[in-house]
Amino acid sequence: MMESIIGKLRSLDAYPKINEDFYSRTLSGGVITLASSIVMFLLFFSELRLYLNAVTETKLVVDTSRGERLRINFDVTFPALPCSIVSLDAMDISGEQHLDVRHDIIKKRIDAHGNVIETRPDTIGAPKIERPLQRHGGRLEHNETYCGSCYGAEATDDDCCNNCEEVREAYRKKGWALSDPDLIDQCKREGFLQKIKDEEGEGCNVYGFLDVNKVAGNFHFAPGKSFQQSNVHVHDLLAFHKDSFNISHRINRLAFGDYFPGAVNPLDGVQWTQQTPNAMYQYFLKVVPTVFTDVNGHVIQSNQFSVTEHVKGAELGQLQSLPGVFLFYELSPIKVTFTETHVSFLHFLTNVCAIVGGVFTVSGIIDSFVYHGQKAIKKKMEIGKFS
């Protein structure tokens, strides 16, 4: 009974064995075996590397998020525009405006060689109380609290402007231009125009971030304080007593959101040199919401963007648009999701078996073709029919 079962199992053998006495080893067979072994090893190594490294899957979905904020990280250098002149504004289509942004912004004064002179928050000047002019018109006396005049720009009768920056801010809120700072007691005491002259020939590195609504909008770097006048966005350039502004710039970094592996920001390292006395440089950005999930399940909410650019130049005295660097951005309705995953061990094992079996089968076919070809040629040569 047992012998019949063993005999039936033996008859199912798909790999019949041949006595070694009947083997015929050839040179071509050895070369093919060596070559197939090398190919098999290379394919196995490639599959092992894919198994050990994470694979990123990409999907496109409709962005259904609501009420989110957009963080814009930037680092821009203006080699020929002093820090006392540069201001940053941001606005969006919802009507929200951030004029003369200062919070979360740092400015570095740099010389013509790019060396840092001073690092400071976005401000200029400091109050010097040396019998300054009071709001009521007299000079500060002993045991009297200082309350400087806002020169007609007070919102209420109790408002005080104790330094030049506060006067400029009050004028900005009123939509007035400050044409001659030397007529303002606070600016004259602090040497506002002298500080601007002292920074002549310097550059400025501005870096920080903006937190804005997740809707289309723009932000721009431009000289002078900005204000609204008859629903028009205006910058006060009269205070600087200059006819032209060099807005040559280098964008060291610009990113919408946090960094994630594989992120490419197309404006990083972009540099532009101004050729005309005044110019308006515009970047038009298309921002694509992006979600990256690593192999550990950690999620990074970020964005990618594409960009096109345009420049408006003007000769001296013919400025028709505000000089500055403007970045207009729009949000895409499509969200990109990147998910890192590992190939399963069973999938890896299946691919390895496919590699070994496939290479072995193909090399056997090639060897058989070469062997029988050689035999046919040899036979024809023996009977004298091969030419």
C-alpha cells in the first residue's frame, strides 16, 4: 500500500533527473550561465533596494478644506535698497489687508559686499526726549508726561505720537503723505532723513513669514509706507527725496507652508538685476495644496507652486507704476497627496521568484538555441554543404 502511494507521488515529479553521465557541458553554456547569473544578481539587488526604501504614491483629489490659513515663508535680499525704505504689504480678495507688516519680520542691513551690518526688527528711529515739542505746542517741562503731536492725524483728542514712526503711522492711517519729515519735530529730533542718508548704498535682507487667509491674494516689497487713498493702494515716496529706486533682488527662499521630502520651490535662488532707473517686477504663482504622509503616519500640510514672471520698466521721471517686487498667488482647487509606503514581503518574494525563474528560463532558451545552432552548422560542415 505504502509503495503504491510512493510510486504515484514519484510519477507526479515534474523535475525528472538525468544521469550525470549524459550531461554535455559546452563553452557557450558556461558563458550564458555566467551572464545570466550576473543579470539575476543585478535584478535581485535592484528589487532588494526597492523593498528596503519607501515608495511614494501620488493621488489627486478635490480640495474640500475650509477655513484654513496659509503660511508664507520668505527670505529676500535687496542689494541696493536700504532697510529704512523697504516695506511689506499683504492683501487678498476677501478684502483683508496687512499694510506695512512688521510682526514676524526681521531686517538685516548689508553692505555692498553682502556683509551684515545690523539685524533689527522692522522699525527706524527711536524717541529722544530732549525737551520735545508737546501736543499742546509747548516744550516738555519737568514732571510732565510727554505727549507728542500727530500734526492733525490724531484719531481722537487723546492720541499721542511720541516718535517719528508713530507720526508716519498716523499719517498712513489717515491716507496722507508725509512730504517733508524735517517739518515734524519727532522726525527732526531722531534724524529720520539723516538715517536714510547714512544707509545710502546699503542693501537689505528681509526674512520672516506671513499668516494669511487661504484665498487668492498678493504681497509685495516696495519703498515707502503704504496707505489707502480713495480706495487706491498708495505708497508714500516723497519722504525719501529720491527720483529712482533700485529693486534688484535675490529670492533666497520662498515657500508656502512647511518643507516636506521632495519639495521643490522654483523661486529659491532666483536673482534679477534692474536695468532701468525704476521697475515693477511681478511674479504670478499658482499654489497647489499638498499633503505628505511619511511611513510612520506623520502628516505634513504644505503647498507646492508654479510661477511665471513679468517686469514693467520705466525711465527716469516716467514712472507709471509702483516700483517694487509683487507676488500674486492663486489657490488650485486640486490637492496633491503623497503617501510613503513599504513594499510587502510577499510582494518582494514574488518578484524575486519571478526574476530567478524568468532569467533561468530565458537563459535556457538562449542556450538551447545556440547549442542546436552549433550542432546544425557542424553537421553541415562535415558533409560539405556549409558555405
